[in-house]
Amino acid sequence: MNSEQIFPGMDIAYQICVVFMIALVQRTLLPPTTQAEGEAVMIHAMVRMVLPAERLSEVTGILCPMAERTRAERGCLGCHLYRDALEEAVLTLEDTWAGEADLERHLRSQEYRQLLLVMEMARVRPEVRFDRVSHSTGFETVEQARG
């Protein structure tokens, strides 16, 4: 999959900027939920699949529209599909959720059922991970570290 397939006519640098701005707007409009202890938590979900090369196009055709629909779900702060530049036929789907209830609703959704079916096409068992994030920073961390 090349960059033309996601945003036809846009160069990759501009696409990255667009994705960053979408994520920034979503984060601003939908702040993370708060736990009982008062600590904000977001959930970062990741699925990494090693696929048969001959199924890559088919899987990409399923996951791209699915990622777009997932972005519209309540509580979704971002959903991105990546193709590994160093390993052939490896796709990673990452999404970030405002809270546990939002993630659980997504895991019970028809969209996630479709993802589970796609995971069955993988050559090896897909890597699935859910990270709870209580704090994150941006470029200010780089600036602080570099003086």
C-alpha cells in the first residue's frame, strides 16, 4: 500500500501532518476519562499481524475502511493502520481510547469481530496488546532533555 491509496494526491509529509492534526483535535475535544483515584487514563490498543504476502492487499482493503469507521466511534481518540517498511506483509493496527468503557464497547462491536476474522488470516498468532496510559508528553520532553 502506498501513500496515494490513503489520501490520493497528497505527499507523505502532508499526510503525516493531517493525521497529527486529527489526533490533536480529537484529543482536545475528547479528553481521557478519569479513574476513581483522579488519574486520567487512555488505552492504547495494538494488533500486529504477519500475513501471507498474497493476502496483504485483501486485508488492507478490509482494514482501511474499518479504521475509518473506528475513528468515528464514541471515545476513539485515534485509529491508524501501518504497513511495516522493514518486514514484508506486516500490518499494525493501533487505536487509542478515552477510557475502559469505550474500549470494552469497541471490543464487543461488529468492527472488532471483523478484525478477529482478519486476524485468522495471519501466518502466525498476531501480537495483541492493550496499554493503559496515565501520562504522556510531547515535544517539550525533547526540548527539556536537549536543553
